[in-house]
Amino acid sequence: MKNSRSENLPTRRLDIQLQTDNCTITLRIQHELGNTTNVADGQLSPTCEDVVDDGQLSPLREDVVDDGQLSPLREDIVAPWRRFIRGKQMLEVFSMQIINTNGEYRVYLYGEIKVFNPFDDFQHIYNQNRETSESIRTGDIALLTRSAQSMELYDSFTIDVALTYEYSSWILDDEFISKKFMWQLLSDSGGFDKLLFEDVWGLFGGVILNYIVFSDAVEATLEFMLINGDEENPAKLYGGLTARNSKFVDDIAEIVLFRKTSREGIVGRPGQLIPLSRSLVAVPFDSSLIVEANLLDSSNKVIAEGIAEFPAQLSGTAEKNISGKYGEIRVKVTWFI
């Protein structure tokens, strides 16, 4: 039976005209009620053709371009719907690096890191108990665990760090860090779309939190499925899966999604999802999500090696495969705001 759901949905259409003395821009936005599909269509009147010709700027308009970026005026002319369809403000904590463990070579870290908005709503970006504590040394990057949708941040938020570590089963655990710090939009250390870091110290050590507050972002849920593990069923997998966005390529802006040594390898079967330490990331709306895989099996054969790039979207899903000499995985990204 033919699926006629989309044919029966009521549709709303909005026509907007932006007009100057010599130029008229018509913007049409069409929305199917009950569906996530949005269609935006911008048109220029003939009097605007001296400004834009087949997507190229005329010589007279090159003054509005700075370092390859369109000025706000130019964006209104070339893509006026960008003024109406946007993401939202989002916090992204890329990583937490251990900078001191009170002289101990290796400890087992656990505890909570919470983000609070001004209304005391909170979400975890790190949440491990003693039974799932993480073996870690000075200089290591801890595995963050955010899996809930971002909150509305407004103009400030507070990060509460409460971490503990254990030495061994016969020595009492030490309070590693118990501290809060605040981000405010109008403070010297505030602001949108710039890489930030915070040194957080406690009685027995410290960490660095690397983070950013995006002014216009969407979120992506990631899934990784094993397609082929060197023809083995099951296959023991280890290595790393990471994510970053195309606007910030610094190492500190890399997000660890999966990390296992050869001793810690997980059992995977074709068609099954690979378990991740975190599965949700924020991405600037005008950028792409870049996923990198470096997975091997117990025989040190490369199962997946390479990157997959996904342009940010307001909604929908996308899939790409990453292959290695002896296998393949599938990456699925689901977008939302």
C-alpha cells in the first residue's frame, strides 16, 4: 500500500520580502505540519543581479568580503533564510585532562561533574561510580560521559566538579576535587565561539576542563555499527573513535567517544553497535562534524581507519562507512536542536 502520509499533511507557507531602494529579496519558507521537513527558497529580483551572478560576487561587491567570509549583509542577500532558521546556544565540554594526582603514578578516578543553569536545572558531563572508576595517570584525558540533550544556558552557567580517587582496595579514597566555577557571558572570560579552559584544583590534584559555548549550534547523536570484523564473529576490538568540528581543529577540541587498549578490547559482532563512553556532541550550525576511527582487532589488523564528514543539519539522519584493510564500520548521525 502506498504511504500517503506526506500527501495528507497540511502545509504552511510563509512569503517574506526584504526590500531596499534597488533590490527585492523574496524568501519562501514551507513547513509540513507533523513533519520535520523545512524548505526555504530565496529569490533575487532582476535589480539584484549586479550583486550576485551565478553565486559569484561582482567586482564592485568584493569590499564586503573579509578573509573569505561573507559580511552579515552579504549573508542576508545570498542566503536570507539563515536569519530565520538557526540552532541554539550550547555548551560543549571537549575534554578533561588530569594535570596532577598528588604524586601518585596511577589512580582510579570516579565522581560527578554537573552543569547547572540559572534555574538549577543540571545535566551530567561526567558520572562514574566506584565500581566503574577509570584508571588514570597525570597527563591523561578522562572519558567524559554526556548522553543527555543540552539545556538552555541563558547568559550564565555553573560547573560543579566533585571527583574522588582510590589508590587500592585497602587504602581510604581521597577527595580529589570539590569545586565550582561560573561562566558569564559578559565577563572577561565569557563570550561565545572561542576555546576556553579552566584549571580546577583540589586538595590532592587538579584537572583542566577544555570547553566552548557555541552561539548557534545543533546536536548530533552518534552510533557506530560493526559491519565486518575481519570475517570474525565475534571480533575483539580496540582503539579509538573521536569527533570534532570543522571550525575548531585544535587537539583540545577533540572529543573521545571510544577508547580501549588491546587488553581492554570489547567483543563486537557484525550488525551490533559499538558501546561508546559518550554519544552526544554539539556542532556549530555553519560547520561539519568530523568523525575519525582507528579500530583494530585482537590480531592487530586494521578494521576501520579514516574519517567521515557530516555537514551540520537542523534535523534528519546521515550514514557513512569507514573501512580498513580487514573490516568496516558504519557511522550514523542523527541531528536535532
